[in-house]
Amino acid sequence: MNFFRGVMGGQAAGPQPSGAETIQKLCDRVASSTLLEDRRDAVRALKSLSKKYRMEVGTQAMDHLINILQTDRSDSEILGYALDTLYNIICNDEEEEQDESEDENAQKQADDMGAHFTDKFIQDPEHVTLLLTLLEEFDFHVRWPGVKLLTALLKNQGPQVQGIILVSPMGVSRLMDLLADSREVIRNDGLLLLQQLTKGNAAIQKIVAFENAFERLLDIITEEGSSDGGIVVEDCLLLLLNLLKNNSSNQNFFKEGSYIQRMKPWFEVGDDNSGWSAQKVTNLHLMLQLVRVMVSPVNSPGATASCQKSMYLCGLLQQLCTILMATGVPADILTETINTVSEVIRGSQVNQDYFASVNAPSNPPRPAIVVLLMSMVNERQPFVLRCAVLYCFQCFLYKNQKGQGEIVATLLPSTIDANSISAGQLLCGGLFSADSLSNWCAAVALAHALQDNLTQKEQLLRVQLATSMGNPPVSLLQQCTNILSQGDKIVRRGSKVQTRVGLLMLLCTWISNCPIAVTHFLHNQENVPFLTAQISENLGEDERLVQGLCALLLGICIYYNDNSLENYTKEKLKQLIEKRIGKENFVEKLVFVAKHELYSRAAQKPQPVFPSPEQMLFDHEFTKLVKELEGVITKAVHKSSEEEKKEEEVKKTLEQHDNIVTQYKELIREQDAQIQELKEKVSSMSSQNEQLQTTVTQQLSQIQQHKDQYNILKLKLGKDNQSQSNSQGDGSQVNGLQTEELTQLREEVDQLRKQHTLLQTQLGDKDALINTLSSEAAQTAEGSAGASDNTELLKELEALRSQVQSQSAEINQLKTERQELLRRAEAASSDTVPSSDSSLDAAKMAELESRLAAQTAETEKLKEETKRLSESRAGLEQQLASATSTVAILQTEKAKLQTEVQESKKEQDDLLMLLADQDQKIHSLKQRLKNLGETVEDEDDLDAKDQTDDDEEEEEEEEDED
């Protein structure tokens, strides 16, 4: 223990050992001590020396410390000391704080030391796995230093440590458990660990996301107060950015999990926005970046459109527009909000329409677009803010022909309102102001109003500008060219490269793919000489860029020229280039544009981001136009007139084909519309039919109910009358009742007679159908190979015919019975007519009653016969239907057999023709062999020879028998 007192600061006799010697003794003690207390004290001493003697401790003690982690797992205190010591020798943070005032070499040496010790630690991947296992310990003195040590390893050698953790079983899941730790220190350092873990590794990012990271992080942000929270909110947002940036899988998971909706409360701001803390500004800035990550133009169009739709539906876009129009918002937050709104509305028609409807809270209210454009053309506004407004305006017009039309309409004479400031007026004012940056921004904004929109390019030709009192108005196109070519005052403005580049980009975008605009441009006699003069001069670097754009503008005039101006046809312009400039020189100036450094920077992404206003020369969409036109203009300049004529013919042919295709498409659309209309009619009629069928069914059921009720009432009435006649014995009442029943019987007989007539007609039709089928079956039986099947069918038809005849006989018999019944009923009626003499004897009354009962019984029998006959008729109809289908099948088989017979005959004819040809060839070959002197035996000779040989064999056999 005296040794430890000396190390820890106690007084000891004799010379003091050096730091390296002390560390060596402590390492020996750690390696050789059997008592846990001794090892613990030694590790504690190493920890206290690890910051001052970082190199020595790391070189001599690292292996011993790792061994402690492996062997002394039961003692949390020694584990904590060992982890703290490893952290001190690997981490560079303390070294950075101490070396802030020192030179760069010392700092670099410290960084190299941390990287060296990190490489030594992760040389065996089991060490990282051991560290992950220790993180499962709940003890604070083990878990916290373990988190810090792993974070330091990731900072120094991130990709290597990420690879080890990725292949470690449950490695990422163990680290995700840190977010659920109730101790805020460990949770917060766990956030820092996960930030380092997820940097640049898409696989780990996916695993972390699917370990429910989004839910946990959003919960922590809410608990910490959202944008008003502290550094923990910032760490959560940085981790979310790591998980979502350039990771389409996680972005889709974030959207599908409805986490976009949970971002809306972050952007709720009050009326008083003064005095924001620096932390709140940082948090809100990161939140806006998080929104931009989800709708970034570099994402896939489908994913971006889906996120834009979700942001509109949940009200997030509306909340951002509220911040946009709020007062007191810090400038950097306002700038980032403008950029965020820009990307949320970019290419989304619904979002763009909503943004167009947003008004600023001014008196009178003005559209948000107008307010933003006022900031863009105001040279007193910050440069980054003006760039953000330009980007917002570009995104508003991106793939938005409706918005483009609304902007251009504010410039047309019929829509100009003198009492209010419009977007068009602001753009024109910026285009012709003294500030070159305003000129460039206004020119680019106006070019986006014309992008890929032929209608608006033609509409903008109508815009007239008032120059000065007494002078006639000039067109906007002419005024733009005037700035480039005429007037001392205008030349001084146009001498600025930024202004001229902006105007040339506007003119190139305007007249490209618009022959009418090209004609208007060439109509000014001064434009072409100015362009050729500019291109042919030898000027500096910046002027070479202007020359290249002038060459592009002149090339567009050639490529999209419809030859309507006699002095400036395609051929004459090419001749002019060849004489004044030279084709090679022209192409060299044209190609220079795409080689410019600022061109390459602008082509990378849509957002205009420039370090200084002087470097703001190219627009992203214009770089696409240059890339598209550079090659075709070069070809157009080098082409001969004959090649152009051929191309024009091909174009005309293609246009004709396109017109034909368009006509067919329109016809197909009309037919589709008609089909859709007919389908709707069919569906409506089907529904009406179903309703009518339902109504008929209901009515039939009602009729059946009424019939049943009528029969029941009739039975009851019959019973009552019978009881009355039996009790009173009144003859006249009985006779009256019999008369009513006889009348009903007559009606039923008439109905039966009608049914009989109808049955006779139907039977006649069936007989005719049977005769027809019999004749067809007979014809089929004569011509087909399957005669046996047809014979059976004929037998079945004859049997059916006999059945029909028997049924007809039964019906005739029934008819006779009906007539007999009718005669009896009439006789009974004549017998039961009341006589003047009202006295009848009881015997006659009984006879009449018995006869009436007999007639009633015969009538019931007749009804049963009729019912049986109806059933028999139904069965006969089914048999006839079956016979008809059988005949149809036989006819189909007959047709197939006839087809097969015809095909077989055709094949036999073909074979015969082939055999005849073969015989002819054999005969000709034999003839040629004979002509050549060869002996050829014919088939007849061969047959004769065979016959002779057979005769000789028979003779030999006979001789043998003899």
C-alpha cells in the first residue's frame, strides 16, 4: 500500500519514479495481483494518469485493461475505472480543448494518437463485441463510460466499427435500448452514440429505423418541449436527419408511419416572435431541414409527390406559410422557411394553387408571391434571402402552366391594374433597374414563367412598355434587346456581365421552340449584326461567356427558324456565320458555355446557392436547355441545305403521322366516351329492370294472397249457405245457390276450353319443329360417318312424336269430357230453373243435389287432368330442347368430320402429286443412266425376274418330290 500512497500523492522516501516507470509498475500490479482490491486500486491509479500520460498509458496498459473487462465482469467498480481509462486514451475531445491555442501540428499529433489507439483496440473485433455486452449492464458506472468509449471509437474509425457492430448479433438493438434508459445522462449520450453510428451507413440506418427509432425520437422531442427544448432536441433532430437523408426506404417508412403529421406542432408560432433563443433558432432550423429532406428534388418523384400531398393534407404547408407571413421571425429562419415552402410546393399542383391563394397580413392584403418578389428586387435585402425568394418563385412555376399564365397575364395590357402592384410589374421593374443582381433575378424569374410553355411565350410578345413621354411604346422583347445593343445609358447598365447573362438567358428561353418569337427577334434589323459582332470579337474570360451565350441565341434563331423572313432564312444565317465568324470559331464559342465552372455548379441542383452575388450567373433550368440545344445547334450549323430539306420532309411526314395518330386517339376517346355512356345506360336500365321485376314479384304475391283469401271466403260462404238450407229447408235458396255454382262452373269450363285451344296451338308448333328436326337429322344421318348416332337420335325423336300423339289423344278425350260436362251443366241449369209452382218434393231436391255433387267431382277431376297435362307438356318441352341441343351437337360434329375429310382428301392429293413427281424424277434418272450406258432394270423387268425365280423354285421342289 506504500506504493499506492506514493502514486496517489503521498510522501515517500527516496527519488520519485518517472511517469513511465510508475505506469509500468501499475501495469505489473494489474497483471499479477490476485486480490481484486489491489487490481482495482491499480486501475484507478492508471485512470488518474491517463490524461497526463496518454501515450504511455495507451501503449503499456491497453491490453491489461481489456483483460480486466474480460475477467473482472463481477465487479462494476473496476469495470468503470477500466472503461474510463480506455476512453481517456482514445478520445480526442480533452486534447482538443487543451490544444486550442497550440499549433496545428500538435492537434494533428493528438488526433493521430486517438486513431492509433482506436485501431489497436478494434484490431480484434471481439473487443467491440465485449463492449456491446457490457452496455447491457444497468449499473451507471459501467454503462455510461461504455457509451462514451464506443462513441469515441466511432468518431475515430467510424466505418470499421460500424462494420463490426453490424455483424454482431443484436448489436444495434442493444444500442437502441439506451434511448429507453430512465437516466437522462445515458439517454442523451446514447443519442450522440447513435448519431455517430448512423453516419453514412444505410444498412445501420434501416435497422435503427425499424427498431422504432422514429417513435422514440419524436416522443423525446415532444417531452423536451419541441422547438423550445434544449440541446437534447437538437441531438434528436440530428439523428433523424441521419436516418432520413438520402435513404428512400426510411423516408417511405417515416411517411407510411404517419410521422409527418406529428411534425406540424413544431411550427406553431405566436404573434410575438421577438427574443428567440439561439437554441430555438437552431432547433427550428433543423426541423425545417427535416421537412426539406422528405421533399428534396433529389428524391424519387413519386416519393416526393406523396410526401407533398401528406404535408398539405395534415396542414403542415399551411403552418409553414403562417411562419412565412409572420412578423419578427429571425432572418435565417425566414430564409430557411422560404426554401422549405419552395420544395413542398415544387411540382405539386394542389400545393402550388394553395400557395397562390396565400395573402400577406397587410392593408390592403397582398398575395404572398407579390410580397416575396418585392424582397427579391430590393437590393437592401440580404443576398441569401433574395436567392431563397427566387428559388420559391421557380418552384411555384415548376410544371405549373396555370401559374405561368397568371404571372404573364399581369403583364398584358388588358389585365394591368394601375392601383395595385402585380408580380409582372415587379419583374419588369427588376429587369430594368440599376442593380445587376435584380436584373439577373428578374430575368431568371421571367424565364421560368415561360419554361416549356409555348402559349405564354407567344402571349409575352404582346407586352408593351412605355419608355418616355412622347415616344411610342416598345415591346418587351425589343426592350431586352435594346439593353444589350443600343443607347449609351443602357449600354452602361448592360456592360455588367451579370445583367447581360441574365438577359441572354431570358431571350434564349423565350425564343427556343417558338418560331413566332424567333421571327419577332429577327424582325429587328439590328439584332443579328449585334450578335455576330459580339461573337467575332476577341475579349476576356467574362466576355467569352457572353459571346458563348450570343452564339447560343443565334443558333436558336437558326434551329427554330421557319424561314418566314426572306433576309434571315436558315441558309442565309449560316452563310453569315461562315463569312463573319467561321463555323469552327462559332462552335468553339458555343461549347465554352458548358465548360464554365459556374455552369457546372449550377447544373448540380435546382436551388440557387452561390457564395457571393458576383458568382450568380447561371440558372439550373437554363443549364438543361444548353445541354439540350448545344448538339442540335452544332449539327444545324454544319448541315447543308439538301440535308435540311430532307429533314424538313421527314418532319412533315412525322407531323402528318402524328396528326393521324392524334385523330385516331380522339376517335378512340370519343368511342370510349360513347361506350361509357352506353354502359351507364345499360346499368341504369338493368337497375330499372330489377326494380320492375321486384314490383311484379310483389304484385304476383299479392294476387296469390288475394286468391287464397277469396277461396277461403268462398268455402266459408258455401258452408254458411249449406247450413242455412239444411236448417230452413227453403227450396228457392238452394236452387239459387246451385245456380251461382253452375255459373262458376261455366266460367271454369270456358277457361279450360281456352287453355285447351292454347295447348293445341303449342302442340302444332312442336309438331312442326319435330318435323324440321327430323328432316335435318335425316340429312345429317345420310351425310355423316356416325350413322348409328343419328339412327338413335331418329328413334328418340319418333318416341317423342308418339308421346306427343298420345298426349294429343288424351287432350282430345279431355275435350270430349269437357263437352259432356258442359252439356250436363246446361241440362242441370234447365232442370233447376225455378217454376211458377214453388212446391217441389223432397225426392227431386235430393236428386238435384246428388247430380250437382257429381258435376263438382267431375270438374275437380278435369282440373287434375289439366294439371297433369300441363306437367306432361313441360316434360315434353324439356325433351324437345334436349333433342334440339343433341341435333346441334351432331351438326357441329358433322361439320368437323366434313372438314377433316376435306383436309384428308387435300393431303392425299398432295401425296399423289409428290409421288408423281418422284416417279417422274426416277424415270428421268433411269433414262440418263441408260443414255450413259448403265444397265438399269425397270420395275416390270424386276417383277418378271421375280416371277421367273419363283417358277424355277417351284420346278426344283417338284423334282425333289418326284
